Amino acid sequence: MKIIILGAGQVGASVAENLVSEANDITLVDTSPAYLAVQRDRLEVRTVCGNAASPSVLREAGAQDADLLIAVTQSDQTNLCACKTAKTLFNLPSRIARLRSTDYVDHPELLDEHNFAVDFSICPEQIVTDYIRRLIDFPEALQVLDFADGMVSLVSVIALEGAPLVGQPLAELRVHLPNIDAYIAAIYRHDAMVALGGETVIMPGDEVFCIAATPNVRKVMRELRGSSRPMRRIMIAGGGNIGMRLAGALEAGHNVKLIEFEQRRAEILASSLRKTLVLHGDTTDEKLLENEGIDETDLFVALTNDEEDNIMSAQLAKRMGARHTIALINRKSYVSLVEGGPIDIAISPAQASIGVLLARVRRGDVVAVHSLRRGVSEALEIIAHGNPGNSRVVGRTVEEIRLPEGVTFSAIVRDTRSAGGKLLHREVLIPHHDTEIKSGDRIIVFCPHKSLVPKIEKLFQVSFTYF
């Protein structure tokens, strides 16, 4: 696929890194020669320097025969103008725009074919906000990922010594939770994937990926972590777009304090947020943190635009007694260095939002893509189509399907419809060896390495007779 990416910042660079490894033809456009030089040396991509919305720049980037435009510059206006130009002048088939302002999203008619011609819009800030919100709803999880409109959740946790299932073989899961269908999709021990079987023992410190219907996830987590205390008192460092969105989402049900360094911004936040206590100050000020009860805080979230400040303030908060800490870190290389120490969870905004874009690029009917383990692994939600005559999965049991090594079918969401096509019932199934795949099934696939994704896509392709 020939793809043009507008913007070589954190999001654009992350998108390019993910897509170039999948044999796509990538052209990266930015106004900064320095940004482009870094990506050109790091990745095998073609680069064009110039205004991303300019017709001449888009022509130089190859818009006349490109398949997809991904506009992720820092400017909403540039992204919108680029999509409109690409459609009007070059009839570029598919266009995605990053939109930071909710004004455009609240008026979807502006994005249609007759206006800005945006096929799909994303807001990384909102994606990160939702990501953090799920972590707050499920304390102790490293990742909480939704599938099938929230019906299914995949969670990653570190197994804790003394928890009911830790030190026990996987076969005991059914004994411990006899009325709950759950599945252990993967176990990583010292960064190496453990072969799974009924006799596989979960050890303290293992990173365990488990999947279940969302209402049952907490019960599964208790088997791996023991009981957890809900997060009530939350302190947010940084009142930018993400900090403000998160405070607004939490303040109705939590005790929220927000620290903002810039006085004018703090005043705007104080007038916009209803119940959040907005404080003007430095997030690394020990006296301020002490006075505001950091030792009684359940969660400290560092969300400023300076990742060094986020690292320092989160570490300081943990040392002063905060129960749990999360830090926003742009550089992927930093994430693995700091996570798991004083900083419980490090979030890369680009990595958290990349799955939304990948779902639009994947071949086949891929509904959702989630990046796992800092981009090494993926979980995909794919709809199975066809019949036993033209599909490699439909009409076959799980044990009959030849999956790449390590890949598992972790869950199935199956619809029951009337003769007229009306949805009557939707259920979550944890597949067993004799579960037969049906056309229309939404299958959540765990992929231990993203290099295996093309094989999964090929597996779900149907022959031309289906069409």
C-alpha cells in the first residue's frame, strides 16, 4: 500500500515505524528538515519537506497515485485542508485526519465528502484519556483494552505472590472460577513468552494477559493480584488537553486535584472544571505535594508536556507516599527504562493511539487493533466472513485451523439475528479446541509478534467466489 503521512512528530513517526515494517511504501512530509532527517536515517521512508496542505507538496509526495493519506500534524487546520486538497485535486481514495479540537468532531457534517472530505478522524488526546480512565477503573492492571464495543476486555497484570492462582497450574482457573469463562492468552516471564498448557504454572512476577467478558474481568484479576482498593483520591500534574479531559471525566466520581504551572491556564481550568480543585504550582514542588496530601493519594498522574518533569514528579510522588503513579512519556525508549519502578505505568501517547490507525490499514475486516508490550505484540478484532468453501476459518473448529506459532483465538463475540437480519442477542464465547467458527463471528486474536500479522490477515481472507 502506498501511504503518505503528514507530520513527522511523535504520532507521525510512530505510525511510520509501524507501517514501514509491513512492506508499505511510506512517504513522510513535514516542514522541519531536522525531523525528516532523523526519520530518514532511522526508517526506510521517502521524505518531502514543505507545507503538508500545499498542492505542490502533496504532488511531490505522490498523492496522485497514493492509496491512503494520514494527516497527523499538530495543526487541525492543516490536516483538514490537506484532506480536502488530496480529495479534490488528486482523488486520493482514503483520508485520515488527526483533530485535537472537539469543535470539528461535534459537527461531523463538516468532515463529510462535500466539505473537508475526512473519511476517519482520530484524537490522540482523547484516546489517551480513555486509556488512563480504564486503568483507573481496573487498579493494578498494566493495560486494559476493549473489544466488541466494550463487551470483551483484555488485561495485562503482574502476578502477585500470595494471590489465589499464583503458583498454581492454568488448569486450576476453572476450579477457582467455575462459572466464569476466561482465557489466559499469554504469559511472559523475564520478557520471554511461556509455552501455555494446562500444567503451566503462573509464577510471581509473570506478566499475564487474560481475557474475559468485561463484567468478569475483575474476578479474574483477583485470582492473579488478590483484592485491590479502588482509586478515589487522584492528583493530576499538568492541565493540558489530556489533563483537562481526564479531570473532567473523573471529577463526578472521584476526589480530583490538578496542578498547573501556568497561572493563566490554571485560571481557565478552574472556571471550566466543576468539582476539580485546581492548584497553581510546580508539580515537582515537594512542599506543595506534601500540603495537598500526596501521602493519601491513590493515584498520581503526570501529564505535562515535559516528559522529564513527568518522570521526576511521578518518582517524587511515589517516594512521598502516593499509592500508584502513571507518567506520560513520549519517547518509547524511555518507557521500558522507567516502568515498573517508582513509576508503575509509563504511557506513550503515540503507542496508545497507534492501534486506531492500524485498524484502518489492516487488510480484511479488522475492527480493532491494540498494541501490546510497547509495540512488540498486537491483539486484533477480526470479523470472519464466507463459508467453508471459500474461507480458511469459517466452518472449521479451532483445532482444525493452522495458526502461526504463539497466535491464539482468545475470544469470540457471536451475534444471533432474526431472518430479517435484526440483532436478537450477542454473546461472548471463550473458544475451546472444538469451537466452530461461524460467518460473522468477531474473533479476538492474540499475536505475540506483529511480524505475524500478515499471516493472520491472509488466514481470514476469503476467495474471490465469496464476492
